[in-house]
Amino acid sequence: MKGELRMGLIDLFQKTRETSMEMKPQEDEAAKVVTCKGCGAELKAYAYGKNLYVCPHCGRYGRLLARTRIRQIADKDSFEELYANLAPADPIHFPGYAEKTAELAEKVGMPDAVKTGVCKIGGVETAIGVMDSHFMMASMGSVVGEKLTRLFEYATEKGLPVVLFTCSGGARMQEGMFSLLQMAKVSAAARRHSDAGLLYITVLTDPTTGGVTASFAMLGDIILAEPRTTIGFAGRRVIEGTIGQTLPDDFQSSEFLLSHGFCDKIVPRNQLRETLEKLLKLHCGSKSKKWQVWRRD
């Protein structure tokens, strides 16, 4: 059993290593190619990176490392990381969990599934959080919840807008109930940020599912999404079995959510930075009036 577990972990880490390499091609690797998982086309790695990891043939979006996303969005050299040293514990002593997170931290280059900090986007100081699917499919454990809660609290104290890039496979079962509690904790911090009259923008990326969707991902004042993003709570088979109906083919896609009013705009990756700049300058720019602090009755 231990041998099988070890082989399974090796396979997982190998896939993570390959994906990570795919997501950060260097100029001297111009001759290397990657294969699109959508259409199977062979793409020059460097050109693929220059195209923001979007296949020019079928338009499939590659999943980004958190640091790659920040490099695409933040003003150059403006990002300062917060809470970088928070690492997961093993609260329910799940077999192999400590070893798995330690290995992934080394391979992915971050101790858990979210990177948080402050940066400038179009000159507007912003608190930013980016979830990274390369770390256990960005499942939400105690560290993810704690870092996002602290980010909201920091932004509330400093009067900053928050931009979150979400992706997740849901709650992290290896932490049991501790994982589920993060939904309420982050949502409460987002509420206090809202009560202070501050802007919160979420950008839904592929996939955003489970407890993240059921909590802070859908609480943004403005909710953006990338094209053809999978967004949902429970799986298709579970829902169809519960309601006894066949769901539409595009169910739980960003396009389906937009048509039903669950998100505000689908933004192609090459327009995301410009869109965020406009929104932040409109609501939080130096020439715009400060938001009036308000409280709910």
C-alpha cells in the first residue's frame, strides 16, 4: 500500500513539474513545444507564453501559476507578498498529508494554494489574492482561509480594494471540518470589508467549484470570469440525480452563469489587466471621490 501511495505521489509531482515548466517558458527554450490539452496542437513554448498561455488554434486557456498571474496583472515590480510563511498543519493527522504538502510546496514554490499581497494595478494600490490550481487543485484548507481572511482585514484597515483570482476543487478533505470552517471565516472578513465601503472584485478562473464558489468567490461587488471557465458547486451527476433532469451542455460554464445573471462580464485574458485598471480607477482612483462608509441596519 505504501509503495502504491508513493508511486501515486511521484506521478502527481511529475505532472505538477511538467505543468509548471509549461507555464514558465524562457526565451532560450524557444525550440521546446507543449501540447494543447484542448485540440492536441503542438505549440512553441515561448510563443505560447507570449500569448498568455492561450492556444491560438482552439482558444483553450492554460491554468496559470500564481506568480505568472501576478506578473501578468500587477504593475512591474509593485507586488509585495503578505503572509508568505503560513504553511499547512495536519489537524486530523490524515495519512500522508504532511508529506504531500511538503513535496508540493517544493515543486510549486509556495507553501499552500494561494498567494496574497499588495500591488499596484494601473497605479492603484490593491490587495490581491491568487489561488493556484497546481497545489492540490487549489483546494481550500486552513492556510487558504487564513491568508484570505488576513488579506481582507489588511485591506479594510488600509482602505484598499481587493481583487481575488479564484480557482478551486473545493474543500480540502485532508483537513476535515477545519476546511469547511474557512467558508464562513473568509465570508465574514469580506462582509467587514464591504461594510467599510470598499471595493471587492472576483475573477473566476478554471475551475472554481465547491466551497469556494459557495462562499467568497460569489460575494464580489463585481464578478468577472475568464471564457469557458467551469464554475459550480456540486458535480453534474449529483445535481442530475437530485433533480431528476438532464442539465444543459453548457451548464456550470462562465457563459451559462453570465446568461443567468451570476457574473457581470466574461473577460478574455488579454483584456483582464485593462479591465481591472478601468474598474479600479473608476471606483478607487486618486481623482475619484472616496467611497462613503456605510453600515447596514
